[in-house]
Amino acid sequence: MTNNPLLTTSTLPYMVPDWAAIKPEHIVPAVTELMEAERQEWERIATSTEPATAANTVDALENAGLPLSLALNAAFTLMSSIGGDELDAVQSEILPLLSEHANAFRLDKRIYDRFAAIDLAGLDPETTRYVTEQLDQFKRSGIELNDADKARLREIDSELSSLEVEFSQRVIKAMDDNAAVFTDDADLAGLDEKRIEAARQEDGSYRFPLDNFTNQTLQVELTKPQARAAVLAASVSRGLGAHESSDTRELVLKIAGLRAQRAEMLGYPHHAQAVADAGMAKDSQAIVDLLGSVAPKALVAVERDRAKLEALAAADGVVLSASDYTYYQEKLRAELGLDDSALKPYLELTNVVEKGIFFAAEKLYGLTFKPRADIAGWVDSCKTWEVLDENGNGIALFQADFFRRKGKSGGAWMNSAVDGSAHDGLKPVILNNCNFAPPADGEPCLLTWDHVITVFHEFGHALHGMLSQTKYRSLGGTAVPRDFVELPSQLNEMWAYNPQVMASYARHYQTGEALPADMADKLTAAATFGQAFATTEFLAAALVDQAWHRLGSSEVPTEVADFEDFEEKALKDFDIYHELVPPRYRSAYFAHTFGGGYDAGYYSYMWAEVLVGDLENWFRGEASLDGDGGLNRAAGRKLADELLSRGNSRDPMESFKAVRGRGPRAEALLERRGLA
């Protein structure tokens, strides 16, 4: 194929992809050609007669992988941010190819032997880290298996790739298949006219596509309990067979079974242990113990809140059910003067971005953000900024796509279009995606408080990529253990509450008036409000994830009829079942774990939160200057130099200790969530 933009080096600033030029038909030919080119380089390295060195092995492999890395970054951005049938088909085609490509490398004993032969004496610490990490990954990937087992491993990985992408695509379809549909205007009581009008269909009905998680934001606004119940029922029944196009039950059983088989081949008792071994946790039982230690406290807190919520519901003549919990929790918040309807006029998206996350980043890291309207994103609503350091030098590019549309993956995420590294001589191009409802033309996008936290969270990931200073791309930014990667994102949430930051961004979208001081004080004081519910729904999902992946291959259910019973039994066995708080994700639409990426790893948010709580205490304590809560360059410089810039160039726990001065305290997690 001629003029394939994925096969040529971008001439745009920061080598940002020419998004408009990339078409679905470009992806498979480009990826296929670049994989073949990379394999030729692997063969050259594997058959070299020269003694193995960092230059002819490590550097050579990094060089060989760059073109494919850039092409895949662009391709996967379009698949997740735009989606649709054509890109879904491309994704289904290339993921099994990429699985086999990865195995061609990881199961090549010749390349493993070259890494093992490199003399580490005299190497810099990061290159030494690179070599030792690669050797560990080879072993975890099956390099020591015999040829027959390697062949079977390849088959399993190829099948898993196909199943995982099909699961992810069906989950996206389910958000539309199971959309909440109303035909009676009375059922819409509580919704504003703009939201109603946006949902109106040609036949006079109203259709509301689902959020990716279980309890829907729609439930908070609907005043009729029957309408709330209908929304939650639509949500929790996703993937359970009502719509063939989005039935995921058989996929889950196959994925769980194959992962168990794979783990056993590699010498692990189950997939959860294989995942734990690759992270900071190391032991899957330690993960279950951490989650299990928090569960009783969370359930006690739910029962404490339940009494208050039941009283509010009784005043409306309602018997509290799972679909009512968030509605009355919001009423309880309103009694504190903190309901979303009162807050939203002060939480306009552009202000939250430019006067919130950017403001905090300047105070902490000396960064400024220059709008670059001349650099287009993948959709017209995507915005671009150049990131400048305190000397005015450009260090990165940031692009953000905040709005929901059909075909786009659910939730919010960060990814890279270009990974920065000294070896490649490239600066990072970092992307954030969210799924906020797009406003009507000419109208502002007003956020809920949860949405504000999402913006700060994802920008924490973005900072991890922007501030990376590693030598090698493969060790930079977010290329850290899965149970460490959520530390920078969760830590960045704290700045949403900082009085200086809040005073900057929380301003009325019409008058410019600052959020009233009493509301700001209440918001900060109520930082742990709702944590009983949030912690319980998270724990339920994380423990269901562990339950599926702590099974041996002979223990995985094989009948779709057993699917729902397994989940309920797991919740009860782990003592996290509560009739009012379903898991944040049920198995049938749990894209984190069955779509790949966080399989047996959803726990990592809470594992990282132990470290986050301790670092928040550091900011507010010894790093604070004149009561600024740590919002100063000295504190930001230390975090950037010792942790954010380091990626996986050294053990991430060393980076944590370099900031904190000691190891983490487990109690910090409970303190952060108000459950101590």
C-alpha cells in the first residue's frame, strides 16, 4: 500500500500522528510490515557472532521496536477513542497477530541467552535494570518450556487475544444494547430538559446509553423509584443473554479457563499468582488479605449509612433498594450543601482543565500549557496543548478527548501516542480520554464532583508520561508494575481539594464568582463522603476478579447456567456481599479484567492507594510550606525527580522510599478512605 501514514515518520510537531490521514485500511498492512521488519532485526541480533553487549542487544532491540510502537500507539488510540465496526474488525484481526509476535520474541531462547550473556559490570543502573527485567519477563513468559509446551502456549495466547477483543467489543455494544429506554415522560422526572432532549428518539421514546460501571449516573437524578430500578436492572443484566450481540458469558468462561491453563503450564497454581508475581504484590494471598482486611470496615460503614438513607427514603414512601442508594446518598450530600446540582455551575470543564489541573501542575512542577489549535486531534472536539517547562522549553504534547460518542470505549483512560526517551530522542505525546456527555452547541460542559476527580485522576497518569526522564522507552512513564501505575493518578486527585487550586478552577460559569467559602470548606471536609459505598463496590469487583483467577483449570465453570451463581457465591465466600451495593463491575461487563490489561489486577488501585495515602500525608506534613498543603515547587520537584521521572528504571518501591524516606504504612489506606 502506497502513502500509508503509519509507515512514514510524522513530520508534525513532536511527531504527533497525522490523525486525519490514518484510515482503518492502513492499519493491518502497516502492522504486518512493521512486525516483519522487527523480526528480521530480532533474527540478526539472535544470530550475531559478536559477544552480547548493551549496545548490540539492548539498544538494538529498542531501535528495532520503535517503528511498530509508534504505529500501534496511533492505531490503538483510534480503536478505543473512535471505534465502530470497521475499526473493531481491524482490532480483531491484529491482536492475535501481535500475540504471536510477542511470543516469537519471548520464546526465542537465542535472544534470552544473549541477555543472559551481557556483562553487567560497568553498566549504568538503568541498563542493568533493563537486562534483569527482561530476563525475568522471559522466565515468566515460558522461555524454559519444552517445544511442545511452547507451541501450546502460543495457541492459548492467540485464542485469548481473540476472545479478549471480542469481549471488549461486546461490552461496548452492551452499553447501547441495554440502554435505558422510557416511553412515558413522567418517568423522566428529575432530569433537566437538555438531557431529556438529547435522549429523545424519532418514535417519541427516550434512550439513555449506559455508563460502563454498574450504578448509573442517571439514577442520581431520576425521582421515580420505578425509573431508577429500571435503569439499574438494565445495567446489571448486560451481557447475560438478552441480546445475542453482547452476550459475554461464554467468553468469560473460556477466558478464565485458558488463563488458568496458561498459569499452570508456567508453574503457577492459578492466574492470580502469575499476575501477582509480575507486580509489586508478589503473592496473590497478600492481595486477598489486603482486600479482605478492608471489607469488614467497609460493610460496617455501609450499614451506618444505611440507617440515614432508609430514613430519607421512608420520607418519600420508598423502601430502600440497591437502585435507590446513590439517589438518597446524593440527597444526604445535599443536606450538607454539596449536591451536584448546587456544585455543577462552579465546575465547568474548561476551568477544571486550564485553571485546575494545569494550575496545580504549574505550582508543583513548573509546567505551563500552550494551546496548539494548529495541531489536530482524532476528532474535532479533541484539544491540544504544548507542555513547557519552567524555562519555557517544550517537553511534551498533551491531547484530550473528553466527550462520549457511539463506538468509543467506556470510562476514562490515558495512553501515549509517542513515548518519550533519551535513547530514541523523542518527547512524549500524551493523551487523555473521558466520556462526559457532550453539551449542546454553545453550552458549557458542567461536571459533577466525581467527574472533576476523574479529570484530576487521568491527568495524574498524563504527568507520569510527560515527566518521564528514562533512557529507554520500555522503562519509561507508565511502563511500571500494574499495581504501581495507579499511584500517580490517585495522588493527583488530592489537588482537586487544595484550597488554592479550588479557588482557581471552581468558579461560576456565568458570573465568574468563586465557589462560596462555606461550600468549599464542606467539600474538603467531606472528602471521604460516600466512601462506604465506593469502597464496597470496588472491593466486590476486585474480589470477583480474584475469584475467577484463583481457580485451577479444572475448577472453572463450563456451563453458562452456572455463570451468575459463581459471582454471587464468590461475593459471599469473600464476605463482601451486600444486597444494597452490587460490584462496580459485574463479570459480564468487567472490561478491566476480561478485556485484558487488569486481569487479576483490579486490586492494583487499592494496592497503590496504600502508597498514595502515605504520600498525601507527606505533602500535607513535612512538604507543606506556610500551610500550602504541599502545593509548592520543592515538593513537586522531589516527587518528579525521585518518582514520576523514573518510571521502571529502578524498583518503584525505591522511588517511593526516596520521596517518603521509609516504606509505606498500611494504615494510610484506611485513613484516606475515612475507614480507620
